[in-house]
Amino acid sequence: MKSPILKIVKRVHEIFIEKGLTLSVAESCTGGLISSYLTDLPGASGFFVAGIVSYSVKTKKEILGVSPSTIKRYGVVSSETAKKMAEQIRKKAKTDYAVAVTGNLGPDVIEGKEKGLVYIAASWRGKTVTRELLLKGGRKKNKEEAAVSALKLLIELSEERIA
């Protein structure tokens, strides 16, 4: 893990362990990278409850419980789907916080949405925030940037909530 990423992951560990918070993750385009980053450091079992890679539309619907109408209306690459993914994994895993990511890392256009369009969402105690990213790198770099952005959002929101 690169040093800047390590610093971010360490901060997530510190916040969640110090404050006794729990976390769950729902990933699509990042393919488990957020969960991997979190578990690269010892101590993740103290706060990290669950991570799911819901790469297909079917798993978003059947396992996470994102409504077919949300996917039909907005698409899988949307802030609405990211929001529902975060809210659903938080409820199912019974965690204080959840973070989710969905997007198009390429190479093709999906649902009319360009390569590099990614949505991240963080959910906690009945509130959810989403962010749109338009990433310009290659697939691997975009995947890493999306995962790091999701962790940064989580830090930003959890620090605000505990300050």
C-alpha cells in the first residue's frame, strides 16, 4: 500500500476504534479494494463488520436490496444507486456507518455514462451523503482513486460527527 493511502487507512482505523464505531462497505466498480485497504492493517476486526462486492445488477437488487425501480430510473451508475447501496449495507450489517461506490471504470460507455464516472456514498444514522467523481486515469488508477475518495469521505463525515 502506498504511503498516502496508508495514512488515510490509518486515520479510518483511529477514528472508528477510538470512538467505538462500526463500518460496513458495499462496492461495485472498486471490486473489494476498499475492504482490502481496511483489512491490510491489523485491528480492522475492531470496527469493520462487513464488506460486499455487488458487481452485478442482480446482486445490487437481490443481496443489497436496491429497488429495481431505482436502477431502472437512474441506472447502476448513479448517485441514487450509490445512496441505496450504502443505506442497505448499513441496515443489513447493523453498523454505525457504511460507505458504497458504484461507477464506470471503462473501457466502454455504460447506460450512456462515460468512463471514469463514479458515485460514492456514506450513510450513518439515517443520513446519507453522495459525491460524484469524474476520474481521468486508466482503469487501475481510477479504481484506486475511487476507493481512496470513499475513505476520505468517510473520514470527513465521521470527524464532523465526533468533533
